[in-house]
Amino acid sequence: MLEIADITMRFGGLVAVDRASLHVEKGSITGLIGPNGAGKTTLFGVIAGFLKPTQGRVIWQSQDITDLKPHQRAELGIARTFQIVQPFQGLNVLENITVGAYLRHHRAQDAIEKARAVAIRVGLEKDIDLPASSLTVAGRKRLELARALATEPKLLLLDEVLAGLNPSEIRDIIPVIRAIRDDGVTILMIEHVMQAVMNLCEQVYVLAQGQMIAHGTPASVCNDPAVIEAYLGKGAAARMAQTGGAHA
Amino acid sequence: MKLQGYLPILVVTALLAVVPFLSNSNTLYNFMVTSLIIALAAQGWNILGGVAGQTSFGHALFFGVGCYTAAMLQFHFGINAWLAFLMALAAGAGAGFIVGFLSFRAGLRGSYFALITLAFAELMRILANASEWTGGAAGLLLKLDPGFANMQFASRASFMWLALAFVFVGLLISRAIAGSRFGAHLVAVRENEDAARALGVDVLTVKLKAISLSGAMTAAAGVLYVQNFLYIDANIGFGAWISIEALLAPLVGGRGLVLGPLIGTFTLHGLGELTKTFAGRVPGIDLMVFAVVLICVVAFASDGMLGLLRRFAPRLAKRIAL
């Protein structure tokens, strides 16, 4: 469904992403993991159209979309959330979601109706009239999710929607994400919370220092020596094999 | 629920419409007409600066374009006043589009955008002052010829009602935008451009629509000015005074709110007139009042008079759908 081929993103002398490729299967939940600063969010920026790659192509349903602007990609069905949440501060929760709903519903009444439905789906129905700025961290993450969902995407790019949540909040939101996929939305997620990655993802890509170093099922990726070394340092894989503990 | 939003507009317009029946004083008519013209210019500003959050410091550009298009078409070509009015609207929208295209496409925001608008207005002021076509420093004087066809009226009340009708239409347009998809896009652009883009909002197009509409509305105020005073020169048309009036009124009344500009204008000019009455004709005393009001608003009521209403009488505010 989504194919990125040999993407390189250079900022001046810094190579943030280096010839990375990735493939997202329709109907799947695909994970993108990697140490801090690996270039994951940069890659998301490239996929959603916020950054123009120095090299490489982004292919969406066999159409080259590398030159399309973010709003055009949203129109095609690619929605993203932001790692650093970006609510419309001055608006309330419902109004925030309605902006997303206006993409496919031009009449105010339809858009508001859609926004309400989405709010219920992500568990924000009680906070609908609250100003976005008064939400808790967990609430803001749900709002990010809701706004993106309101655009009725085919592919949802989730950038660390679980970061900053406590274990019980994570437990609450995992079924929400799975339900979204079950409704036919393909998901590509950046995530540090391994519990969620193991739980949700069918395929995982590992990005380290801008390069794609591994991909496969979550279990196989976690035991990959290259991945362990990327997280824990050179030689870590060998030491772990010696002591017999291979759980990163 | 939908009609409820229009009710305050009808009430306010009706209240203003009966003013001529209360008194026939010339001072009152001058006050009303000037305030309504400024309110209309401010409504134009409010769409771009208030709702879409692109602060302009040069709405004199659009006001002046409106003034001069109407005046020159009548003066040089003898074109009918109403036709000239329509062409002035188009010119205002066109000026907005050009300024918007040049600055928004280059990614100018915040104070940079404000400075560019100021520069355009000043540029036009200097050009209008120098060109023979615009009457140079002497300005243009239109022929007095009262009659509906010429958009001139022998009775002061009639002209006040005309200005009020313009303001009313402006309010209706602002209200319709507030409850629409376009309005939601404007607010989204104001609050967070990146988030808006991610949700499929074409930020550049939305801004261009906003500045064109804003330009046309402020140009309409310029036409009213010309038709009322039958005179225009560069310092009136493109002078900083109207840029400041157009931005001050929405700030005081309630930035981004439908009735904000109108309430702000009448608050400011009402207070200005009151001080003049009490303090005598000290030159510039009304401007000092404006300054004090502005400081108070910035310090204590960042959402203006309507914001205060919302804070202290939330139920009333909700009922009139602010």
C-alpha cells in the first residue's frame, strides 16, 4: 500500500535518513522502532509530505506522491499525528476534531456529527466541550488520534502516541488502536513502548542512525544482534548471548 | 440553533437603525457615519487578522484602493457610482490577492507579514500623492449630485442607513463564515499551520481567500468614505490612521468574533466623543483615551469586550452564541 524507496534526507551536512526503504502492507499494523535520533520522525515527515527528501521516492498505491504537499496527501488518505502534540489550543475538543472531519464532509452539520462519532470511538466523549488546552497528556494524545481519524484515512501514521502515558493508560488505548485497524485502516506506528509493539505490530522496521538495519516480526527483530547493538552498544549482543538473556 | 447565531446581528442592526429617529443632530450623524465606515473596514481586518490570525498593519492599502477606485472611475470616466463600487470591491480583492500571493507564498508570518502590509500601504500612499491621475497632493473632489443612482443622499439619515446596510451585510458574511468549513479552516490556520496541513487544509489557498475577502470588505468601507465626503487624498486613503482604526477596533471588541469590530469601534469612538464633551476640545484627547483602552484590553481582557462578557456572563454569551 505504501512503499518508500531509498529515501535519503540530508539537512546541510547531517544525513538524518540514509537510503531507507520500507513497505507497509494493506490492513497491517507496521511498527517503526529505533533509538532516539535514529531519524524515525524525519521519515514520517517525508511520508506525510512535510519534508521533501533529498533522494528517493514515496509510492502510495502505485502512485508516486513524492512531490505532493501534505494537504494533498491527506486528501489521498494519509493522516499523521505529531509526536509533540499540536492541538488547536484556542478551540475545544469537538472543534479540534471537526477540522479534521471537514476534509470529507463539507456541510457543517455532517462534519460535527462525524467528529462526535470519532470522539466516542477514541474515548473523548466526556471531554467534548473542554478547551483542548485543558486536557491531560493522555487526553491530548487521544485528541491527536481523533483528529487524524476524523479525516477518514486509509493509512494512519502514529508518531509515539503512547509516549508519556502511564501503564494503565497504555492498556486502555491499545484496544482502541487495534479496533481502528480492524475497521480497515492501515497503521504505521513509531513506538518506544515495546509492550505495545509486541502486542500490536505484525511487521517491525528498525531504523538506527538513519539506516534501516532490520525488519521482520517483532520477536525476530528483538533477537537480531544488529538491533541489540544499536540499542545497547557494540558487543552487547555477544555478551547477552553469553549470559543467556536475550530480552532487550 | 443556526438562526440563533444571526439574532444578535439583527438586534444590533435594528438598534443602530433607529438612531436617526432619536435626534437630528449633525454631530450624531457624523459620529454614526464615521463609526460605521470604520466598523466595516475593521470587519474586513477581522476576517484576516482576527479569524485567520494574520495580523495586518496596512489595511489602509485596501481602504485606499477602495477610495481611489471609486473616486477615479467616477472622476475620470464618469462611471456610475454603483458600478464603480463593484469595481472597487474587485480591486480590493485583487490587491489582497497580490499582497497575499507575494507574502504568504514566501512564508511570511507574524510581524514580518505585518511589516510587509505596512510597506505596501506606505508605497501606495507615496504613489497616490505623486501621481497626477490621483490628483496628487490636492486629492480628488467629486461632484455633488445627490440621488440614489449616484450613491449620494441629500438626507444624512439615508446615508447612515446605507452605511448600516453595508455593515449588516458584512456581519452576515462574517457570521456565515464562522459556522462554515472555510471558517474552521481559517481558525485552524491561525491556531497551528502544521496541524492544519496534516488535516488536509491547503494553508496557502485558505490564506489567499481570506486576504482577498478582507481586502474587498475594507475597500467597501473606502467607497463609503468617498461617497460621504466626496473627497479623497493620499493621507486619508492610504494613511496609517485607518490601518490603526481597522486593527484597534477588533482588538478592543473581540478579535476573531463576528460582532467584535462593530462593538470595538463604538466603544472606542463613544469613549472618544464622551471625553471630548467633558474635557473640551483638547486636540488629540480622544487618541489618549484610545491608548488607555488598548493598554487595558491587552493587560486585562485579551479577548476584548465580548471576551469579558463571556467571562462574567457565560450563560448570556452562550445564549447569543458568541
